[in-house]
Amino acid sequence: MDTNQNPNNTQKRSVGRSSNSAYLDPHYWDERFSKEEHYEWLKDYSRFRHLIQAHINPNSSVLELGCGNSQLSEDLYKDGITKITCTDLSAVAVQNMQKRLLSKGLKEIKVQEADMLDLPFSNESFDVVIEKGAMDALFVDSDPWNPKPSTVIKVMKMLKGVHRVLKPDGIFISISFGQPHHRSHLYDAPEFTWSVKWNTFGDEFHYFFYILRKGNRSSDSDGTSKKLESK
């Protein structure tokens, strides 16, 4: 998770998280979202807006995984991206998000309760799938260098679902604290057809902005992700 923001954040301590493993408990999230109005994992939109704009256009249909109480969907909408579906496992988060968006007149943004490990969408439904810190939650009780088999199973299930719901040439944007040498071997698994590139943002800590484009993996790929050159 976001080790830069977590240690001194009083909002998080107020919900009684006893350990990082609580992030895997749906009840923890329901309790937290019932008390917390807004929190941004891994920085807010302004910090990576330039990276988002290079890969999403106003006509893109976007699926956000693990929306929680983030304002990411609202920020995307303000930038002209209106075909947005937000999902979260927590019914409390979904209900609160629906109320917040309606109160701001953002009726076009859809909000749906859904498990990111079992996406209830048909094949090739979205141009873009984006997650910000949601996948990081799957790693909280595992060594990043040598993740538990159960963790790998969950992560691969998530990635397979994302790959399935992406349209041809669609992109998966994963905003993460996980470093490329911890994540690339999962993203580059042979069952996926996407290319894997990444960039960084942040000051004291580096956060990673992964761009996985479906159907763009070259036949001679060596399974190595590439860092994009900043312009």
C-alpha cells in the first residue's frame, strides 16, 4: 500500500485497522467507508494527470476498479471523459459514491458493486481499465520478492479479468507502489497479449504508472517491461 501516506494518516487509524492484512477483509472497508468521506491512495489525479491524458481520450469507455471514496472518476469527468463505470467490492462505498456523484449532478458516471476478481462485464466491453492502489491491496500480507501462491492466484485472476473485458487495443492502467521487478513477471505472463510499459511520478517516493496495451505484444517479446521516456 501507500507507505508514504499511511503511517501518519489519522483517518486510517480512526477505523481500527490492526494490521495490513485488514485490507483483505471486506468488513474493514465497509466500516472504513461508513466513516471516511474521501481519501486518495497513491496521490491525487493532479500528480499523474499528464500521464493519463497521453492514453485516454474523451471517447474512451473507462472502467475504474476499487473506486472506494476516491475522486478519480470526477477528475476524469472534468477532463471530458464521461463514459465511466466505477466499481468497488464494498456496498457502502458504492452507495456513498452514488450519492456523492448525484449530489454533484454527475448522473452519467455509473457506479456498481463488483469484485475485481470476478468482473461482471462481457468480453471486450471497455477501452480503458484503470486501478489506483486496488491491486496493491492483494499483496499486503505477502513478500513482494516472493509472493504467496494464494496471492499470485488472486492477482492473475484479476489480470485475466481485466484482459478479458478490454477491447482490442484497449489499455490497462495500473497505478501502483509496486516496483517493476516485483510486478513485470505477472504482467508479462504468456497468456496476455498486452505490451507492458511504465513511468514514474512523485517526489520523496516514486509511484509507478503502468500502461498495458492489449494486442500490442510483439511476437519476439522477451517478457521485459520498458520504461517510457518522460517528455
